[in-house]
Amino acid sequence: MVQAQIYEGTAEEIAAQLRVGKLTGRLKAVIMPDEMPNSDVSDLNDTLMDFLAEVDKTDFEPGQPLNNSQENEVGRLIAAKFAQQGHTK
């Protein structure tokens, strides 16, 4: 399973951490309100890790072919995107 890297701090602190790191891939930011207690952040991290672990265990099975040619094309494009992202059956 791919492990997410979690950086906590102000925008300036995180930017400094990211400048010295050699990160690859895409980044996603979750902006937490100042009034949110720190305990909720660790719960959120745990929930995210549990979710990612569950996703890794999920088997992908394509659905039935669609009857409409436009729907077929959309399905083909979605399947191609998943394959491009490295998802396999």
C-alpha cells in the first residue's frame, strides 16, 4: 500500500519542509480551520489511512457493456484513465 506523507504546520512551515524534500507525484492539501482541535487531525489521519487500506483490498470488476454508444465511450475513457493511473484488475 502506498503511504501518504503528512505535513503539519502553517503554510510557511509546510512550504519550507516541501522545499527540502524531493517529492514526486501529486500533492493534495487539506486546510484545517484554526479552531479545530489537534486531536481531530489525528483522527482524520487514521480514518484516511484506514480508507486507503480498504481501497487497496477492493477488487475492481468492470460492469456490463452499455447499450448506448456515448455511454460506451465514457466507460472506455474512464477505464483508460484508471489504467493510466496504474489501477489493475
